[in-house]
Amino acid sequence: MEWAEGRWWADRRGAGVRHAALGVGAATVLGLVADRTIGRTRALATATGLAAAARSLVAAGGAVAGALERGDLSGARDRLPALVGRDTASLDEKEIARAVIESLSENLSDAVVASVFWGLCAGTPGVLAHRAANTLDAMVGHRSERYARFGWAAARLDDVLAWPAARLTVGLVALAEPRRVGDIWHAVREQAPGHPSPNAGMAEAAFAAALGLRLGGTNSYGGRVEVRPTLGVGPPPEVRDIRRALRLARRVWVELELLLVGMALLGSRRRRRNEVSR
């Protein structure tokens, strides 16, 4: 896709549409080919395992938390770009903690829940198409001078594909923290709409309320400053709150796994009933 951008880049939305169509189309074709060559079940399991990198996400957050707990601020800053796209050189401990929790919630929705959702809805092609759209958004879906028009298609497509998973993530977070359902509902309904992303705002608001924290603030991306709205009610995150957020993310992932197992068992029972009825 970098090669295609080098050949096709133009400061027009139409050029970006062609770029996004190539990436998502190629991923979809790859999914169809994988289904035919190695079988749908194996292809879907492989694609979902690659796309839904829950363990890598938690490990990256844990690495930053470990560095901060050792008092290694420089090491934490060095590890942070594995999770976030914002400028990290001047962040202090509290800002690093906020960055980790915001990114953890957003990526849990985008990379984990969305991958499983599209796998259930559209199989291997759905998983890979979503992963391609999400990756293209990270590559070119920026509000910079170069990508404001060229990256428009990738950004909007990613918003559309991530929309249902963000709402499912809110439900899973509420299920993981039932005592804070009211706070989660308030944050998602009243605060999340102020976030520039219609999906990241939902996940971040749910995490903030579930953890009893206040997220949002000023972020810098390549020197470009963005002021994000306040999400949740409570104190700003401390270093210790990263571990709490990681535990919440693990509970959400377990809920998702249980949901998949339940659906698989239900499908197996239905198949057996159909065989008996024949």
C-alpha cells in the first residue's frame, strides 16, 4: 500500500478512494482464496488469530506499565509508540498512563472485538477486509495537509466498519463492571459524542467510567495539537491504573471467548437436531 500511495497519491478524495479500494479489495480476495485452499474453519481461525492481537495488545501495555513501575520513564516512552501514535518525548508518568489506557480501550475495540465481529458476520474475507481498512486508516487517515483528502476514504470506511464493534465493546465493558453500568451509560451517551472519532470515543468513555477515571486532554501528533474532550468522572490516571485497565481488557476478552464458545455449541446442537430430523 505504500507502493500504491507513491504511485497514486494526489490531493483529491478520488485518489484516496482508489487507494482504499485496492487495499480492502486485495484483503477480501485473499480471504476468499484462503477459504478455498485451506478450508473455511482453518482460514477463519488463522485470520482472526492474526487480526485480533489481544495478547500482543496486553503485553505492550504491560511493558509500559512495568517500565513506569521500575521508575524507568525513558524506557516507558520508548515502548509507548507500540500502542499510540501521539508524540511521546515530553510525556510524564500520568500522561503516559492516560495514553496507554486510551489506546488500550480503542485498540481492544478496533483490533479485537471488531475482528471477531466481522469474522462472525462475513468469515475470513470480513476479518481481513476490516483489518485492511483499519490499517489503511492508521497509515493515511490523518487530518494532516498531505492526507486530509487522500486519506478521507480510508478514515470513513474504517469508521463504518468499526461502528458495530464499538457498541459491542461498550456492552462487554458494562458486563465486566456491572456496578458501574449507570456511569458507563452516562459517559457513552453524554460525553463520547464530543470525541472526534465516533467509535474510539465510545470505547474510551466506557473504559473511563468503568475504571472511575477521567480521560481526555491535549495530545500532540507530529507537532499538531488536538484537545480531546473529558471522558468519565474521577481523577486522571496514575501508573497503578494501567494494571487495572489491563485486567478490564482481559475480562472483556474472556467474555468474548465465552460468547464464541456459546455460539459454537449452539450451532453444533442445531446441526445435530437437523441431522436427527432428517
